[in-house]
Amino acid sequence: MNAKPSYTHKSESVLVTGGGGFLGYSIARRLVDRGDHVRSLARNLYPALEALEVEQIQGNIADPAAVDKACRGTDVVFHVAAKPPPWGEYEDYYQTNVVGTRNVIDACLHQRVSRLIYTSTPSVIFNGGNLEGVDESFPYPAKYKAYYPATKAMAEQRVVEAAKQGLETIILRPHEIWGPGDPHFVPRLLARADRLKQIGDGKNLVDTTYIDNATEAHILAADRLRHNPGLSGRIYFISQGEPMPAWDMINAILKAAGYGPVKGKVPFKVAWLIGALLEFFYKTFRISGEPQMTRFLAEAVATSHWFNIDAAKKDLGYQPRVSTREGLERLAEWLKKNTSKGVSG
């Protein structure tokens, strides 16, 4: 394990875009706890941030004036805001993920912000096949099957270019963040718990990221970049470092909520075809909501995707301090207190 850095932290002014979101709030809370002055830019105002005495600016990340105002007087920006997967209009993804990131970069340069930590995703390199232990040198695919990874890849490349313009940047790719308070991954599983079917043979390995570990990685990136500008422009995978069968992880989360394991299987090719057909119908007939299956989702849950996190350990001092087992225990306790389902299912 790498030794902790010898420097002591000096309070800074920090902007977190998307501070009311799952990861954004967790980062904001950690920054407040250590004495930083924290500001959030988000579409809405959040009582939880108000309770932390976080300065809140209500605005759209696609509005350059709002972003420039939010960046004024800050030392470091954590750009976490994004339109999440899996479904939506291309223009919505482009405005939030690409235009929004461009606005953040421009504002950082204009306001002379010293550092930008950008939250990306491993899905920017997902090519539909297995990704087993790959590192940051793995290339982008020739084409994407979903708007989310396509626009996140475009944004990521803009952040890399910004480093060449003098803005100190680090890009983090945390994989599938989950934990207490998760509004995306866990709720989607639980909402479909009674009708979930295993896709594929179930042998594919995946790695995920517990929320506290993802938060720690972001704080470490900002601190290490402050003292080592030579890290600017680099990209790092972040995860638990514990690859496990994907459907074992899904069943573990279901168990934490009091549900039994997934029953029944669907061959990957069948699920992929269903996803393609549903995408066609939803787009052609402009059906509201999102399809139960897409090509991207079928590939994501039926293939292996885990990543080499040695670079983050070496350069950032990152260690996944909360194990998957401990994270699941914490999730179970949180679900008991915050859902009617509890563990009685």
C-alpha cells in the first residue's frame, strides 16, 4: 500500500457540479467535513446541501453564464454533473455531457481555476465484448450503441485537450457506483426484482465501486494534482478491485433488500434482439419512458468488464477501503431503514 502524502490539507474553495446527485453530494459532504468552502451548481436546490451549509447556485450546466458564475473564485472544480444512462434523446445527452463539459472547461480557463477533476465512466471504451483487466491505454470503440457512452467519450476527450491548454485535469472512470442513497443502479434492480432474468451464462465477471471509495478517489485526485501537476491530463479507472460474477453481485444486492435471487435465464442473443426491437419501436413511435431492454444493456450484463486500477493506486494512492462485503452490509442496513420492503420479502 502506498504511504499517505506528507503534506497537510489547506482549505480551498471548491465547486461541485451536480452537487445534489449521489456522487456529487457524497463529495460535497467529504469536502465540508475537512473544512473546504463548497459550492454546488445544479438544476435544483437541495435541503441536504443546505444542511451542510453548501453554497448553492441553481442553473443549467449547458448555460455558459451560469457555469462561469459558479466557477468564479474557486480553486478546484469537481465536474460530476451528467445525464445518466440508459435512455433518452441524443440532444439531451449532448447538451448536458458535451456542451456542459465544454462550458466547465471554458469557465475554468476564464476564471483561472487551477484544477478540474472530471467524472467519466468505463463505458467510454465499451465495445460490446469482454473487457478483462484492461488499463487506461485501451482505445475508444469505433462506434457506440448508446448516447451516454458516446457523449461521455466526447466530453472526456475535451478534458484531455484542456490539459494541453494549461488547465490541470484528471479524469476518473469509476465503474458502476452503488451504496446507500443510490438513485440509479440499486433502485433499477429492485424495481424489476420480481421479473428479472439472468442474461447469458452468468460466468461474466464485473467490478463495481462503492460510493465511499468513489468519493475518496475524487478527493485524492484533487489533492495529488495540487502537489503534482505532472499528473495533469491522465485518466484512471476506479473500482473495488474485486471482480466477481455479475449475477452474483446482482443477487447480493437483491438479498440486501430482502429479495430472493434471480430466477430464469434468457440467452444473450435473444435479449440483444429484444433490445434492438424495443429500441426501434421506442424511437420510431416516440414512446415515452424507456425500454425494458436495449442492446447496450444486454451486452453490459452479459459480458465481463473489470479494469486494472494499478495506475490509480500508484499515482493517487487510491485503495478501495470499503470492501464489497462491507458495502453490502451497509446497504442492507440503509435499506432496512429507508424502504418498506426491508428484509421481509
